[in-house]
Amino acid sequence: MSETELPKPPRIHDEFVETFPDLADAWSSMAAAGEVGPIDQKAMRLIKLAVAMGAMREGAVHASVRKALALGITKSEIHQVVALASSTIGLPAAAACFSWVSDGDASREED
């Protein structure tokens, strides 16, 4: 996914980048390094979503959902990640992740 295709990040992300440009550069370098390899964009996005869920990082779940939807990943596929994660992270954590996923897709039509 090229930078022009990404959805606009939340205001706080822009403020963070402006306040800490060196950290933002390092962050971008780490992200780029992680994309080198045989895994396709869709799989990478779903993996990053699953990792965000496992780490219970609400902001990262929100960002992953925005980016997944922009890539054409369906809500059904995103919901399957929640279901797959539930046996590892537990029901309360999975319910929290489901609520974070729902935050990002509330305005979109059900597929």
C-alpha cells in the first residue's frame, strides 16, 4: 500500500510526529524493514491487527482496522481475526478488541 492510499491518521498521530520527528523517522524505518519479505500486503495487515490485539493496543487496533478497510479487507475478515485471537487472549480481551474494531467500522455498511 503506498502512502497516498493510507487513510488520514488521527490528529494525535500528527502531533506526535511533529513533536518527536526523530522517533517518527525511526518508526517509519522499522515499519519499512518489516515489510521486506514474501508476505503480501493483506496478510501483513491482518498479522499486524492480530499482534495489536494480542498486545491490547487500542490505538494500534484502530489504525490497523482503518488501514485494513482501505486495503479492501472486509469486516468479516477483520472479525475472524477477533475470533481467532479469542482463544489466545481470552474472552474479556477479545470483547474489548471487538469493541475497538467496531469503533473503526461503525460508519461503514455491513458486508
